[in-house]
Amino acid sequence: MTTPDPETPQPRDIALEQESPEMAASLEAQSAPREAPQGDEGDVEGHPS
């Protein structure tokens, strides 16, 4: 698997005027995985804190 070119925007990075949570989730799913910081689960949406 290759790392995406930083010059190439991911679908999640393309701003929409009226982005619904469903659309945001769809764009996130189409995008390359983010580099998740290890041990930092506080930023996970929907994760009970």
C-alpha cells in the first residue's frame, strides 16, 4: 500500500456546504486511513469518555 501524496486531497478534506453526518462518514470511509496517535482514544467520536 502506498502513502497518499500530500498534494492529493482525500475525499474527507473536500469541504461541503451542507455536510450531513452520514455524508461525512461516507467521505471518511472513502479516504485513506488517518495516522492515529497511539494511546489517544479521547478524540474518538462516539467513544464513551
